[in-house]
Amino acid sequence: MATKKVTLRGVGAKYGKSVRAKYASIELKQRKKQECPFCKKTAKRVSRGIWKCSKCGKKFASGTYYLE
């Protein structure tokens, strides 16, 4: 069984495997399309913990990297 190579922009070899793996899992969740809890359409991250729905225009607070 081959191991999956984790390559990320901005995180080099000096940070170690476990740090790169954690960073990769957060990045994957963050880059996914998130669902607005009000209208069930796409919500986008404005800043840390602040989200805005593209359809209904509501701004709301939730998780830092992805909606929980």
C-alpha cells in the first residue's frame, strides 16, 4: 500500500508530515461549497468565522474554517 503524498502550497518539508496532513484536511473542508443554514444554497467565508450566503444575502457566524 502506497502512502499518499501531501503537497501543499506554502507548507514545505520543514513543517513535518503531521502538520501538513492537518493543514490538508482543513484546506479540503474549507474549499468545499458550504450550505447556508437558512436557505440551503451556497455560503461563502468572508473572514474568520463570518459567512455570507450568496442567495439570501444573510451574514452569520459559525465555524472558523467550515460550517458546522
